[in-house]
Amino acid sequence: MGIKDVWHKINKDNWDRKEYFDHYFYENPCTYNVTVKIDITNLKNKSYRLYPVMLYCITTLVNRHAEFRYSIDRNL
């Protein structure tokens, strides 16, 4: 399955998240940051390279939530 198989164009006029998008894109542009303490003892004990493993874990968890699976294609 390629990236084109999972991306869908959104009709923003009928989108149920339009109000949130407009607010955070036009009225209150922002970024999203989180700081949390997590126990990575098991990862360190297995001698995994920390950065690639953390990228995998974070992106896997974030992608479980549909609200975070959006992107903007400025060419459209």
C-alpha cells in the first residue's frame, strides 16, 4: 500500500473539524509540544539505538488518533 492509497482529500466546507482547523490555522496559529516522563529501561537494556526507536514509538502512537493524521498540500 503506497502513500496515495491512504490519503484522502477533505472537502473543508463539509468537514466536521472545519471550525477547529480555521481557529488554529487562521486565528490562533500554534504548534503542539508535549513533555512527559516515560520509562525506557527496557529499550536501553536491549541496546537499541534510542533515536530511531523513539521515532517509531511516537509516530505509531500518534497515528492511532485520527485527529493527528492530517497534512496540508499547498499545491492543491
